[in-house]
Amino acid sequence: MPVYEYRCRSCDARFEVRRPIAEADAQAACPDGHTDTTRLLSVFAAVGSAASEAPAMSRPPAGGGCGPGCACAH
């Protein structure tokens, strides 16, 4: 289940709620019980060095698909 971030407009508290995507727009009460909250846009970042990244593929592998172990290979 995704985690959504909220901010309380009454006390300015920031908090997270884990809920199904279907309930993403449902109101969430802050930990102090206030109901005047707004959902925040979450920011995701991946940190790493160039040495830890997988090399880019210049062409598809022989046999099609992602590679010989992939279910999409024909």
C-alpha cells in the first residue's frame, strides 16, 4: 500500500498515512485530531554513484525481449 504525506492546516503538523490508492483523496485527520488537512506531493530521489548503476543497453539482446531469462523473450 502506498504512503501518502499530509499537512494539517490547523497545527502545521506533517504526517503520513498508509492507505489503498482508492482512498488516496479521502480526508485524513492529523495526530492531534484536526481534520483540516491537505495531501502533499511526495518527492522521490535515488542516490548512488555512476559505478553502481547498471550499464545502458545499446540494443536489445539476441532472441528478443529483455534477455534469455525474461518471460517476454520469444
